[in-house]
Amino acid sequence: MTHNIRKAMILAAGEGKRMRPLTLNTPKPLLCVNNISLIEHHIRHLVRAGITDIVINVSYLGAKIETALGSGEQWGATLTYSYEPEALETAGAINQALPLLGGSPFLLVNGDVWLPGGFEGALSSAHKVNGSCLGLLALVNNPKHHPEGDFSLKGDFLTPVLPGISTFTFSGVSVLSPNLIKHYPHARGCFALKEVFVWAMSQAQLKAYISKEEWVDVGTPERLSALNAGA
């Protein structure tokens, strides 16, 4: 695979409240599909794609994540942990980790999604992130549990939900320029990526594509059970 992405960040600091009781003693990224944790699946796909420098933000039960994954050497990866005494939400997490991510675009993925096909779609389009485009989001068709969707598209530009235009759901996979956070005028300690996306859309600085790859938001114990049952 040819792409220009050298680093990735996995978001792994959430409490996984909707997954209780499974997450009372286990952080959600360490829940398993086919006896391999969700986050290990991500690491394996990233290494296979040639991305071995991976930042993981941790907060809730974070020590368990580091104990389980270690340095990443066993997969041929170098894992760096960004510690948050209290979870900083998605954009706050990236903001804190910027010194670890460097100055080039990086791949971002939620630690609690299931992507058996890996990141080929996002990486093959990563070249679209440049000076005028600060991010590329992978969208999926709206799942049953989220029929209203998150965004619309105008050409390949991401837009807010528009009346009468199809909507899509953000998959949790994106390629982002560090400047998306650096240039955001309301950056602070704890803030969500969604508000940054809203600002960047108003500047026509975000693009997106519709992913046809298999994807599951592992948001409930039932969805995890279905995955492990092969449903």
C-alpha cells in the first residue's frame, strides 16, 4: 500500500459506560473479538499497513492497557502512551498528544470500533489531507442504532446534516492534520472533536468518503456478543 502516513493515534481513554458490566474491570479497547482485543486488532492492521509509530491515550483503567500491550515490540510497533488523569475527550486528547504526533498528517481511530478489513480506504485517500484540507473522515451508511447519521456530503466535502440530502455516520476513522487542532480558535484542556469538525466544515477544510468496508461500533454488550457469535 502506498501512502504518506507514518503515525497513528488510537483513542482508548473512555470509560465505556454503555458496555457495563463488561467494562467495570476491563477498559473497552481490551474487550475481545475472536479472542483478540479490539485495540490489538487495530495495532496489527496498522503495522500491516506500514504504520508502526502509534500513540495511545489512556485514562480509565489505563494501566491495564499498558500492561496488556507493553511497548508494542511483539507486533513490530512502537507504542507511546499519552496519560490523562481525567479523560480529556477526543479533541483534548489529540491536543495533549500533539508533541508525540509530529507535524505531518496522522491516522486517528477510535479504540472501540471493529474493522476487520483495516485502514486501506482511509490510507489510500490520505493524500487529500494537505494545506487546504485539514482532515479526511471515513463515513459509513447509518447503522440501525444511529439512523439519523452525523454528516452529509457535498461532493467530497463534509457538511453538517442538510435537509433532503443523505446522511452518513462517522466511522471513528480519519486522517487528520495536526493543524486541525492547532488552528482551532477554541482549543482548551477538555473538548470534543465534533465541535472542531463543525468549525472546520464552516471553513470548507474537511473532506470525506463513503467506506464500504465492514464496520461495527462495538457500543453495547449485545453487539460484542453478536460479533463473537459471527452474526
